[in-house]
Amino acid sequence: MKKYDIRKICCIGAGYVGGPTMAVFANYCPNIIINVVDINKKRIDDWNSINPLKLPIFEPGLDKLILRCRDKNLFFTTDLEKSISEADMIFISVNTPTKTKGIGAGKASDLKWVEASARQIAEFSKSHTIVVEKSTLPVKTAETIKNILSSSQDVNSKDKKTFSVLSNPEFLSEGNAINDLQNPDRVLIGGEDENSINALSNIYLNWVSEKKILKTNIWSSELSKLTANAFLAQRISSINSISALCEVTGADIKQVSKAIGMDTRIGQKFLTSGPGFGGSCFQKDILNLIYLCNYYKLDEVANYWKGVIEINNWQKERISRIIVSYLFGNVSNKRIAILGFAFKGNTNDTRQSPSISICKDLIEEGAHLAIYDPKVEHSRINEDLKEIQNPNFDYQNIGNWEICSSIKEAAFESDAIVVLTEWDEFLHINWQTLIKSMRKPSWVFDTRSCINHDMAKNVGFNVWEIGNSSSINKY
């Protein structure tokens, strides 16, 4: 059996997957030179910043890995041609957003960056190259990549380019990505070429137990990623639907979650209620799954997964209605402090964050938002909120927002505080200090069940907690 010697790796895409994944690879494989390449020069400059706080991605532990490996065997560059031409193995880790127009708009994945990467690999690679799908891709994408690569092979050329394509999806939880990479539940490698599969497997064996490496055909690997995300999102929508039922029946969602989570067949993870799921993958992957099911005439299956998205959207809208209801049915010209804008704690990612939808709803109601998040850049918040599009909206009476640098600044003269992200900082709020600077009656809406409710109530706050039976149903 031929053994491929992997000496240089190229990763196309320096985003949330490519950067952290290659940092862990570099840490455990010091003899492999790794080039992370991206056409976005600012992003590459940020990865090369000497200030860890300027890294384009926040993940606990990532800065230490970057400082340890960068400029030793880990490099960030915009030199695409050189990085590809020197690589024995190339990871495609580019963005695959949902299409906004054309066939499959609103559901299918836009694969233009994947196709562009494949064409660049076909053009610049030398001899044999192992191409690895790292982006989350729909089933059969590997076929497209193979066709592009094979079309570049010139039988009359002296330089015999050959390729093998693998699927190696990531199963990262943002905010815990480094631990997920260092201690994975499983490593999934799909492909047809056993030599190439073993070459990638041998890299992981530097720190991952062989029993955790699962080898499948390439189609099973691609579908497993979509299915895993769909199942996780389904659990979130399920528990969020029950949170609403708890609020009107006298139950407590935390007690219900604990009770059902003790069933070993169900387990405890992803049973925490909140404002809805976000991030780059869950909604995109479910929409892609819906598109695939419709394409293969499995309409009943597609409708099942549509329900997961519909509950998620409903939960965000429900929370917006609750806030307005408790503030006397009117938030026009009222100042509301928003604590947390990232879609979850320990990440600066705002993609599909529930905070965006809830903030837009409140702005459209005329509220003035004072937004604080400890890790999300101010420019990112402004970018996410600037396009409020509603053809029936009276833009003359639109609310607005400001970005604050602390909890205290956001709460000053506010009518209410809305906790939308479970940052550790919010566990230790000095409620007594905050209430002195706020307007009465002072409300706290805890959509994450993450604050000290007793302390807030004791100093005079009115507190609404998601899924808590003590909340009064006014909507």
C-alpha cells in the first residue's frame, strides 16, 4: 500500500473553522508546515497581529496556540498560488452561505467559493494532491470537486497532476472549539482512496485515539455533518417549545430539563432553553437538508425539518412580544439595555444570532437600544443592525441604538435590561448599583436563565425568566 508523506498543508479559508483547526494541527504536528491562506488581507493581517486581542476570532485558548506555533510551522498568508503549489494536502474551509437568489434561493448552499477553490487547486497544484472538504457541504459536493479537478488533468502534460478527494467535516461548538479539536468525540473521514484516508488519519493520530477515527464513504460523511447539526438544532427547538408551555402551566423549564435529561436515552446536553439557536451552521444546514429532501421528492421529511426552523423563529418573535407587553405594550422612545449580541457565550460570532432579530424587532417598535457585548466588535453590531427592511414600517418613527463599553453604561437611565447571551460577566452583576441609575419600574428579561434572580428581585427589579412559571402571561 502506498503511503503518502504529508509535509506541507494548505488550508483555503482563514475563518472560524480554518484558523482554529490549523492552529491545533500545527500544535500537534510540528514537523508539518501549514499555510492558512485567504484573499481577505485584513483577516490575514489580524491573524498575524502581535496583539492576541486583535485576532479575528475569539475562542478560549486559541491565542496561546497561535502565539506558540505562528511563524514556526503555522503561517497566515494571501499567497494562494504558492501555498497550493507546495501543498501535499489542501483543506477547503471556505464560507458556504445559503443562496439568496437563483435556483434553491433561501435553502440551498451557495457553493461558489468551493468551486472557485477547486479551480484554483486544479490550476496551481503539482503532482498528487489530497483535497479535503472541511466546509459544511451538501451531499454530492465531492462529485463537483472531483469533476473540476479531473478536467484539469492534461494527459499530454509532463506534469502528471492527480487528486483524491476526502470529506472531513468539523463538529465544533463555538466557544469550545479548541477543546473540541483537541478532545473530539469522533473524527469522521469519508473517501474512496484508502491511501489518502490513512494519510489524513495519521495526522489525527498524533493526538486522537484510533478508536475515535471513523472512516466512511464520502457521501455518508457529507450527510452525517448536516444530520448532526439538524439533530442538535431540533433539540433546541424542542426544549424552547416546552419553555413556552412551562410559562403558562406552572412548570419550570429548568426542572423539566433536569428530569428528562436524567433519562440516559435522552441525555442532558442541548436541553437549555433560550432565545433560539444561531451561529453559522444550524439554520443553514437545516435549510440545505430541506432543499435536498424536496429535490428528492421527500416532501414529508422536508416539512418535518421546516418545523424546527419555524419554532426557532417563533421563539425569537415571542420574546420580542413579551418584552413589549411587560413594558406597558409600548417601547417607543424607551431605553432598553441589551446585554450580549453574540449568538452564544465565549465567541464573538454574531451570525444568525437571536440578538439580531430581537433587537430589530425592538428598534422597529421605536425603542432606543444600548447594546453591550464584551467580545463583539462595535462595527460588527452596527453592520448586523443597519439593514432593517420592512415595507410596512414607518421609518420616521424608527428607534435607534448605541454601542456601550460596559454593563453600567448600557443600563444607565434604561427602562429594562434584556440578557441575550450567557457571558460569565453577567453572572456577577451588581444589581444594587444598576437599579439606582435606571427608570422605574425596572425590568430584567433573562432569556438565558443565567443571572442571579434573587439578588435582582431583592433590590427592586421586576424579573422575567424564560420558561419560569412565575412569569405572568401577558401576550
